[in-house]
Amino acid sequence: MNKNPINPVNPVEKRNTKRSYRTFVHKEAEFRICCDAYETVTLEIIRQRKILEDYIVRHPEFQTSLTPIELKPDAPLSARRMAHAAERVGIGPMAAVAGTMAQLAVEAAIDSGVKEAIVENGGDIYLHSAEPVTIGLFSGGDKTVNKLAFAIEPQDMPLAICSSSGLMGHSQSFGQCDLATVVAKDAALADAAATQAANNVKTVKDIEPTLNKIADIKGINGILIVKDRKIGLSGQLPQLVKMT
């Protein structure tokens, strides 16, 4: 669940690529989509949101809990992914909603036969491509970090890159982290872990223990944390490059 309406991760095209992104707004969520099967992606977002919302109507505690919650027998795929990620991270399941929706949308597009789909949902990205993709980072006023990007190679995808911040945006956060970005194969897990990391960082001293805690979670590839111009890295992150 991203804390930042100014996206802390952002697709930035390099290497002479010619991708185009379209914006899709559904209720309170804004998506950036790069995919030839645009209608497939948007219809899947609408469908999956409706299924999840129906489940929440029946079980409202799923939406309000700030801790892992037991699934009901009628839980849909989205709720199951969110709850499983929340259990592994130790946070409420709604912390994983943005990443989950992005991944489900990309999976629907790939299942339809297209070779590339990139969906960004408020700073949480899931991408699948046979070509390299560059993802820029944004941490508010830190100009050094804002010049950095992840270079994602085809063999690394599909991949989720999810971010959260305790200083930007309107979503609830219990920390003061400039930026927490988590990389994983599972977008629900990356989203939940990024939220938890941002919650845990209040001072620079919190960077190292938070890196260790999140990196130890099974399924997490790597994590980047920024606080007061200090940058911490752990795990197997994509190559960091300078944006030009």
C-alpha cells in the first residue's frame, strides 16, 4: 500500500524503447498502464476490485484490521494473496491491496497473449516484459535518490517493485521513512513489506534493523530504505543506475 500520491517508483524509458503509458482511474485508485491489451487490464482491475469489495461487505474486519486476519471460506483470490502476504509480514491485509491489483491485472494481460504488461498502482509496480525496463525512484526532496533507477532485465521478470513513505501522501503510516522500496516476485508481499518497513523507520538508527527484518522474510528479493539522506540496501536488488 503506497503512502505517496507522487509515485516513488516510476517507469522511465531508456535504451531507445518506445513504450507509452495510459492513465486509468477507478474509484480512489490511479493506475498507469503500458500494455497492448489495455481493455483487458482495465476490465480485470474493475472485476477484481468488485470481487474484493463484495468480500469486504460480508467481512468488514478484513478492511479495518491492522494485523493479520484469518480468511473466511469464501475469500476470493485477491483476499487470499493479501492475507497470506500480511501474515508473513505481520501487518493488516489491506496493506497489500495496491500491489495485488497490479499483479492480477498484469497476469490477466499475459494470459490474453500479449508479451508485455506493466501496471503501476500508486507507486506499486508489477511488470512482465521480454525487454529491459527502467524504474525510477522518488523520495521527495532527496535529489541524489531521485536520480537513481532500477534497471530491470528480462530474466528478472515478472517482478514487483513496491514503495511506501511515512512523509508523503495521505495514507496512514506509523513511521517517518522517506522511502521504503521492496522487490519481490509476489506483489502482495512486496507491497505489505514496503508498508511495514516504512512504519518501522522513524530515525536513521532504524534503517539497519528494518533492513534486516524485511530481508529475512521468505520471498523478499531485496529492500532499499531512505531516511534523512541516508540510504540502506539489503538483499538482491536490480542494478541501480543513474537516470539521464
